Amino acid sequence: MSISSSELHFVKTNIHFGTDRFYNIFTLGIGGYYGPGLLSAGFGLGSRIYNKNKNSIHLEICHESILYQSESDIFQNGLLSSSLHYSREIFPNWYIFGGPGINFLFNNELNSDPGSARIAPYNLFNEDLNPLRVKGWIGGSLGIRFEWSK
């Protein structure tokens, strides 16, 4: 289980099920720095690709459904993110972690609020693929993780 913060979420919690080599991720996030209200839930896959002494590196890919509240209505967007985290054990079974991530925000052009563009903190690229609008950016996260067993 982990709790983190990023450029998109005030608080995000992940629950991992599986082994070190391959695990499932269930995620729930709240808050948004660039918009009035944001709630996200999703699923992903991950792997610990390096583990030596008290250091480890995780590669994770997640898809989240984001509910965004504008002034007039609630809109849904999709977020696909890939992250590479460095972890350091600070106490037995307790880790701090952080690292970069690549994010892609998808929304339906026909049913989207122009304000939903504020979800992405900035656009590395912005493509209109009829009927989808795709925004991409590089971000990062920092958090703490607890592992029940090794």
C-alpha cells in the first residue's frame, strides 16, 4: 500500500497485489492543483525491476478514470500514466519513493468542458484525434509505501 502526491493529485493511494516481479495496482486519488474538483480511480500493472540492499526501482503503468467538476457539470476523462520510481527502505517494510512519470489525458471532444484542460498542469503535446483530445506531459510523484511481506 502506498500514499503519494503528484502534480495531478493532492493525495493518491495505491494498493498492490501480487509478487515483486509482477503486481496489480488499484488506485484512488483526490484533489487537483489546477481545477476545482477531481476524483480518480483506476487499475494498473507494476514490476520491481531492481532490488538490492535497501534500494529498489519500480516500473508501473496505470489507467485511471477521472471525474472532474466544473462550474456547471461533471465530466469524465481518462488518464494513462507510466512511472519509474526509486524506493529506499527507511524502516523495516517502510519505504519512501519518488520518480518521474509520463502522462496522457484523454477526453471526448464532443462531451468535454473547455475547463477540463486545466487538469493537465501543462502540455508537452496536445493532439486532436477526432473525437478524442489527447494531452501529454511529464510529471513526478513522491510518497511513502508500506509492504506487508517480502
